[in-house]
Amino acid sequence: MKRVPHPIPYQGSKRNIARTILSFFPHQFDTLVEPFAGSAAISLAAASYGKSHRFHINDLNKPLMNLWNEIITNPHDISDGYETLWNEQKGREKEFYFIVRDKFNNTGRPDHFLYLLARCVKASIRYNARGEFNQSPDNRRKGRHPDKMRNDIFVVSYLLRDRTITTHEDYKNILKKVSKTDLVYMDPPYQGVCAGRDPRYYTGVDFDDFLSQIEKLVRRHISFILSYDGRKGEKIYGREIPADTGIRRIEVNAGRSTQSTLLGMNEITYESIYLSEDLVKRLNLPPDEILSKVIPYRGTKQMTLPLNRD
Ligand SMILES: C[S@@+](CC[C@H](N)C(=O)[O-])C[C@H]1O[C@@H](n2cnc3c(N)ncnc32)[C@H](O)[C@@H]1O
């Protein structure tokens, strides 16, 4: 199994189910479009496995997309910037984090943002009502070693340079521009909260609004993969996409959650993946009971359990 580089630590990253998601990629398409990119785990996995050659990564979070630009086009400077901050923190890690956080809130500098993401609680972005980054440091972690960070940054730059468009727009603008020859992967923010009030994101995504976007994509014959709801044990999170939307739902075993493992519980997280009608046709997917035996998950041990919704 390849080691896929992952320079931006990010809560909610889809890196642990990336290989499963790649298994639903058609053989040919023009551009892989990620309207809710975050740490772009799927684009990075697709680039590493040679499953896509052109990329469009978008996220409404402008400082995040500035960081992506630096990683892709300016790997030396961003690696040096991170290393300098990492060294300067020695012996005063907690106080230094707050100094960098203030500076980031004044300047939006990408090296500051990378340092904050590497050091903050659960690599989770939080903003206050004024739009300032206000997440606390995880004082047990010093942040990833600069040599490892540099390594991942250079690999990512090599993989994505000259074949990636980066934007920081609302997802609807991006969806308007996608074409039938593209493949869209969507992982919108967790929807257990009201739109616009989730401190993790600049904005939430309204469920009904999102549903109407999905319906438009289906009508326009766009091939897309969507990560949406899921469950941990019996507890369901997020709202399911209604079956009459015309997209196929597959439930994927995403392994034991770190939290459950820490608490000594055995709960497995299952994530839903939805495939658009056109993609299902292009893939010639077998019935669900056969599918369950072929979807790869982290090597060989565990198996996914697709559910038939009909
Ligand atoms: C669940 S995260 C995506 C995680 C990603 N799949 C990964 O592997 O890291 C959702 C992302 O959507 C972004 N976002 C929130 N509202 C958005 C909007 N209206 N348009 C575009 N992006 C948005 C957030 O900033 C966040 O990075």
C-alpha cells in the first residue's frame, strides 16, 4: 500500500477511507473536482495512485486555500517557515502558540496557519463570531517534526504542481462550472448543526439547498461521489439523502473511531458514500451483495457492508 502524503492535519479528513472512495473512480475523466476540499485527502490519494491527472481543489476557507497554494507552488518557503516556527517554540510551546495565533489573525500568513493546525486541539479549525481563529493548543503535542512536514510538502508539490486549480468560492459556484467529463467528490461540512452557526467553518451548508444542488447535478448527468451521513454503532449522524434523489447509497466500514478505542469501546464507524446515477452506469456496478465482497478497505482485514436502500 502506498503512503499518501498528508501535509495539512485536518479534523474530518477522509484519508482513512480514501482507497475505498478511489475504487469508485471511473477509468477516464478530465478533472477531479473537490468543492469542499479541506485537506484534500481524496485528491492526494488520487494523485498518488495515478487515478487522476488534473485537479480542482476548492474550499470557502481562504487562508486554507492560500496555504494550499503555497504548498503546491512554493514548497521551499512554506517548509522553511514551518521549521522556523517549530524551532522557535522550543521550551515555551504554549505561550508561543498564542503569539502565532494572534499574528495569524492579523496577517493570515500560511506558515502560521500550518503551525496552528499542527499544534491545535484535534487539528480542528474553530473561529469566533468575529471570524478569528480561536482554537486552543494541544499541549501534549509539539506539532509534526519539520523534516517529515517538508517531505510531505515536497511530494504534494510534485504531485499537484501545474495540474491543479485552487479556488476559495462557495461550492455552488464550483458546481455550476463542472462538466459531464469531470468527476466531482463532495464532502460537505458535518450537518448536525444549523447553517451559518458552526464555529468550525465559515459557513454551514443548508440541507435543502444542498439537496437541490444534488438534484441539479443528477439532471445535468454529472458523475459525482458524495460523503454525507454515517453511523457509529447504532447512533446515526447527519441526515440521509432521500432514496428518490436517484443516487445509490453504499455504507462503508471506516474502522474503529479513535475516541471509542480510547474509551475501550468497540464501536465501528460506518460512512455513507453516494454515487450519482451516471457514475453507477459508467462503472457497471454489480448488485450490493457482490459489491460488499470487493470493496477494498485498508488492506485486507476488514470488509465494507453496503446496504441496499430499496
Ligand atoms: C468535512 S470538511 C472536508 C474534509 C475533506 N474531505 C478532507 O479530506 O480533509 C468540509 C469543508 O467544507 C468547507 N466549506 C464549508 N462551507 C463551504 C461552502 N459553502 N463552500 C465551499 N466549502 C465550504 C469547510 O471549510 C471544510 O474545509
